[in-house]
Amino acid sequence: MSSVSKEHKPLRFSHTLGKDFSSTLNKRVRLYFKENNISKYANANMVIKTIFMTLLYLIPLGFVLSGQVTSFWTVFFLYVIMGFGMAGVGLSIMHDANHGSYSKKDSVNTWVGRIINLVGGYALNWKIQHNVLHHSYTNVHGHDEDISTIGLMRFTPDEKWKPIHKYQYLYAWFFYGLMTVMWMTTKDFQQLKRYKEMNLLKNFNESYKRNLYKLIGSKILYYALTIILPIIILPISWYWVVAFVLVMHYIAGFILGIVFQPAHVVPETSFVKPNDDLTIENNFAIHQMETTSNFAPKSRIFAWYVGGLNYQVEHHLFPNICHVHYKKLSKIVKATAEEFNVPYNSHKTFLQAVYYHGKMLKQLGKA
């Protein structure tokens, strides 16, 4: 993450610009929950989805570890299903929990959020990268780690250009699939060390040493369940098990990549560089509207699988509200945005969003 400085320095948004928009929007959303007498947290449908997505990952793993499945292609198919289950867990369950929007009880959010450890990630690192750096400083160069990547990619016009970026609109899709492969190998260790240097662990009252031990233990458990025990149990060569795990991760990583990136790296979204005094001359809510885009708002099945993250605008405005409410909230947000002449970015379909993301990659690939 070459663009992110070692010492994290918080940015300040304006408290006066756009104040009427943000206060009106917040008031209307609070009124929506009050008038309908519903909780902003998970409902029965969310609980059903939690069970389904978790089992979509754990049942195939259980078959693999049972030793009852010995067919090469059946085992491969089970790992493929686990890939879709892994993505579903990431998009629909742990995402809400680690935002604190799954339950009003912190203990429930903590334990449900830790399911990311069972799919190869680490909850604390995810909270810092996603909640603190990405949500607080969306599309802000040098602060949002989601647009500060390895040198092969250029997600912001403020990133240094390299000749290879001319072809990123072609090869980016391949590297999206490696996202969770990096999770399960080196990324979490690098992140934990970097967040220690940035003094971000203190925000969560966590120590580096304690979390390093927990991270090592988490990885050992994950490797044992998905690689070591299957190698011992299954009557197939060890390298095929490793290959199956990589396929599983590639499926999950690709799904996560093509869902998250078209929400922020598209032609209509803004890319921001902070002032020298660490200020951004914009209202925080309007900043989120200008740097985020929705897609496929009418697709119910797609929205169900991706955890409502096709409503990224609503999610960035209200990350502490469970995603099952975003569809209804989108009507309030859009109407309020139109009233105050604030942009409301949205693509009609998911494929259209992916197309414009590719178009943006090509544009950013130019010197």
C-alpha cells in the first residue's frame, strides 16, 4: 500500500457546508424507523440468510472432512460451492456484524463478525481497513486503502502512473480473484504490522503482540480445516487439495472484487485529495454521495446475495443500519438528494456498473 503513510493523520470534514442536507436526511431516516416501529438491526430474513450463507460454506467443508466423499470431481465441486459460500458470508453476514449493524448487542456483532476468520481473513484488520480507512475517507488519496493498491493497479488519478497501467482494464479482473488468496497468506500479517505503525490499533484498545498471536492461531485453524485435514483424509494428491483451495479463494475474491470496485471506481464518482492542513472542504454525507455509486437497484435476488451492497450509497451514509433496510431507505435518500441538488449515482444493472468500472480503469490507465 505505497500511497498510505505510516503515521495515520485523521482528516476533518466541514461541519457547515451541506449541513441542511445531512440533518434533513438523518431526521427522515430516523422517522422512517419510528413510524414503522421497526429496528434498524437485523430481522428474521437476515437471520435466515445468516444460516443459509454459513451452511453454504460449512456443509461442503463438512462433506470434505467426513471422508465419505472420495471422487476427485465431487471434491472439486464442493470447494467451488465453498467459494460462493465464502463470498456470501463476506458480503451478507460478517460485513454487517463488523459494522455493528447486525445486532444492538456488541457481543453478538463481535462473535458473528469473527466468522471472517473461518474464511481466511482477520476481523480486526478488516474493521480498520474497511470501517476506519475506507468509510471515513472514501476515495481520498493516501487514506482510503481500497484505492491504494500494489503498483500494478491505478484506482485514482492522484496515484503515480506507470506504463503497465495502460493494460489494467484487461488484467485487473484476474487480480481481483487473488484478493482473498492474499488474505489467507501475507496480507493480514502486513496489515497488522502497518496498523501498529499507524497507531490505529489503539483505537480498538488492542495490542499488536496479542493480536499477532491470535492471528497466527486463526491461520493455523483455517489451514488445518481447509488444507491439512483434507490432505490427510482425502484419497487424492496433496497438490490437488491446495489447487482446490486456491480455486475456492479465487471464486470468492473475484465476486468480492467485482461487487466492491464498481461502487467507487467509475466515471461519475469523485476522487479527492485532502488539503495540506488535513481538511476536506465538503460535508461528510455529501462526500459519500459524490464518491459512491449504486447498481442494480431492482434486482432482488442479486441484492439478496450481495448483502444489499448494490445500495452502496445508503450503506456509506448509514453503515450502522443493517443492509436489509437499504432498499426502502434508498427512496428517502434519492428524494432528499434531488431536493438539495446533491448527486445520487446509480447504474440500472450490475453489468452496466461493471462496464463503466472497466471504462474507468482504461481512463485511469492513460498517462
